[in-house]
Amino acid sequence: MNTHGLNIRFLAQGMVKLSPDDLPAGFFSWSREEQIKWAQKRWASLSRKDLLEAVVYLDIEEDSVPDCLEVDDENYDVLARTPAWAAFDRPGSSVLEPVEPEE
């Protein structure tokens, strides 16, 4: 008899598309740091509905895979995981790093 359940976890991709009219004037002439700051502020203003729609926007069959199998108990023992899941909770893994355009 099983005494615990199983969690099949995944990292869901999503996309919030902003049209040129949604961006401030001159956005692409700003520094990468300014662009990141603006985008993070915009991200923080999104509602739960906005975020769910951003996930639904993509094709779940192509844009999501099971990333972690864990025991549903007090320790959440991991049975298997993808490299993406392993990186998910590393310190600094959610920090946006500026990427300068290639010349």
C-alpha cells in the first residue's frame, strides 16, 4: 500500500507578447539594464489571469515536459529530475542577465 502520493512537476514556459504600442517610446535605445528594469516592473503588474493566459499561449505538447518526480510527503524527496529543474532553484537562477547584441 502507498502511504504517499507522487508529484509530477514541470517548469511551464509562457509568453507575454507586448506590441510596439505597449512599449515606452525609445525602449530599444535604452540600456539593457533599463530595459530589464522596465520589463520586471511590467511583469510585477501582471495579474494571475495574465500569467495563466501567457502559459496557455504556447502549445503544451511542445513547450512543456515533466521536469521532476517527487514524493508527496514532508520531505518532497526527488525521484528524478531534468537539468532544467536542477538549475531552477540554484542561487541566482532567476536573475535576468543583460545580453548585448552580437555585431
